[in-house]
Amino acid sequence: MLFSCTACGKESHKNLEKFSAYSFDYFDTATTIVGYAESQKAFDEMANKALERLGEYHRLYDIYKRYEGFENLCTINDLTDGAHRTVTVDRRIIDLLLYAREMHEQTDGMVNVAMGSVLKLWHDHRTVGMSDPANATLPPMDKLQEAAQHTDITKMVIDEKASTVTLTDPQMRLDVGAIAKGYATEQVAKWLEEQGVSGWLLNVGGNVRAVGAKPDGTPWTAGLENPEDTEADYLAYLQLTNEALVTSGSYQRYYIVDGKNYHHIIHPDTLLPAEGYLSVSIICPDSGMGDALSTALFCMSIEEGKALISRLKGVEASWVTDDGVQTVTDGWNKYVKQ
């Protein structure tokens, strides 16, 4: 459902006003769209279309639920007589998986959508642990190690011409949680740009993407959350024009076993929650890349992360370590509002 209202402190510039829209229906998170338009009606019309597109991506990339009338990632993961089918899918699934394969290569395997068998074990234990904390348990390491034998991304076979996907390992599952929300946000932002829209800001569960500057030419301002205390002041205010800001944090989704927090970002080598950081944030021109990189850098040392960032154009990063110390790449501070 879309809720829309004129933003507080109505702003005008060249007959444009600032409006906001909200949805809680997609990617299990809250979505906010802020933008300038000539009227409430004009804004609502475009914002509803943008949310409809986001909803389409949500249904296509859903790994937990099937939808009548089309195949999605959930049905790709389904087994028939102990094997995966060759599934004909929407081109938007093909494009996501091709991009995921590219990010797997760029991050030396730290982002791997073929890790679904491992991540499902963690998801199931985390779900029980959050609903029944007294009986929270960890996935047994022998089961994690067995599941890890079925995470070879080369077993995800894509036929672009036929628009099909086949998982040739019967025990492999796809999990696109490290990339899908950011990728979908980016596709909606690009669609808005194609419609001639500028001066809008998308925020899909913390995946922030600016579509142009404000009408007066000034950048958007986004707050960088303090992972030690989310009720405290922001660590910094960042200025964005056509960039994305994406954060992965150990403080966002976790459960507790024997007094220790176990978050949702699983290191592909240890098969345990990655250690060392409270949050990793990325600024870059593409929200999908930002989503993937924030996960990848969470599983690397700061030195390794900086080396990766140095090979990418227009990308900056911030790390907040477990002791609360922030480290940033050389170009990060040019985005910080003084």
C-alpha cells in the first residue's frame, strides 16, 4: 500500500513542490520515495508506477514464496523428483543472476548467490532463535560444511538466448539477499531517469539512491547511522547527487545464543557470521554494486577491501570496527557535509 503526503516544510523551486511516498510491501522492509513534482497528483502517479516496478522485482527475486502465473527464484530452487528443473524466467532474473556472477568474480567469491544451502540453515535457526530466544541454537558445523559442498556458482547454468536457468547440483540453492534489494533499487532509479525524472531520492530499506540533484542544484543529504547507538546522532551526513549509499551491519539482523550475537552476514570461508565490523558502507554510482560490495567488504580485512575499492571507479567505503573506530577510503570525505 502506498501512503503519500506533502513533505513537512513544503519546498518550492520553479513551480515544483516536494512530496513523499511510503510503502511497506516489498523486500521485507520500508520504502520511502521523496521527489519534486508540479502537483501531488503528478507525484503520486509517478511514485505509484515506481513502486509497482519495485513490486515486480520483489516477486521475481523472492526465494521464499511462489506466485501464480510466473516463475521466480523460489521456483528455480524447487526440486522435482530430486532434481532442479530447467526454468524459463523473466529477463530481469537472467540480468540479476548475470550481474551476481560478475560480482562473484570481482569480489573473489565473497558475494556468492549460490550459497543458499548454507544461508538457509542460518535463516532457519535465526528465525527460531528470534521467535523463541530461550531455545536459540546454532546450525551444527557438520551440516554447514556439508551444505558448503553445494555452493559452486558454476553449477548455475544460464542460457541467455532461451532465457533459462538450471541448477545442475540438486542440493544447491540460490539466495540473492546480498544483492537483490540494491539491484532492484538501481533498476527503478534507471527507469525514473528514462522517464525524465530528476530530483528524487529512493530509500529501500537503507539502500539509498539519489536520482539527480534537487531542483535548485543542491545535493541530497543522507545520514550515516551510528551502529553503536542507532538512536544517537548520525556518524556523518553525506551529500548525494546521482550516487547510492548502502550499508551492511552486524547490528541489523541477529539473534543471541549463550549471550553472543549472531548476525546475518555469513563468511563464505568460515561459514560463520563475519567478524570485525559493526558496519560497512559504500558510496558508488550503482545501488546493486553498493549492496554487493558492502557484503563483500564485511568479509575482508580493511586492507583487502581498500585494494578492491581502488580497482573500481567512483566507489568509496567506510568501515566501523567492533570497537567503534571508523576508517574511510581516501575519497569518502568529499561526500561528507561539513
